Amino acid sequence: MRKKLKPIPAFPNEAAERRFWETRDSTDYVDWTSAKRARFPNLKPSTIPISLRLPVSLLERIKIAANKRDVPYQSLIKTWLAEKVERS
């Protein structure tokens, strides 16, 4: 016998929805047996711009390293930061 599902309420914002799902079992609201795998090939992670003051000489060395790798220097900085955080 199939379980009767509860209706999913309307949420005023993403934070309220997040709080709701943090305290509920989704199987009370969703029939996961009929779920299909989804692919989002063009989805990019959200980013936040920050301001970071660097000595000019350090920034120039980073730009040279990025140029040698043929990548934008900001991408190289993000890669280095991610690698460092993973090792910590």
C-alpha cells in the first residue's frame, strides 16, 4: 500500500525552506521511488566577489604563474586556495 504524502507548503524564502527540510523526513512529502536522476551540465556554483589587498609584487608573481599555465590569475588563486583548504 502506498503511503499518503503530505503536501509541501509554500515558503516565503529559501531560508525558511531550508529550516523546514532540516527538521523533516522528505519521504513524508516525496515519493522517491518515482524519482529520476537529473543532470545540470551548465550549473555553476554561486560565487561572492571579495576584495583582497595584495602587495603588487605578489600579484605580479601570481599573474606570471597563471600566464605560464594559460589560466586567468583569479582562477589560479581560487585553485590554490581550494587546494590549501583541502589539505588543512
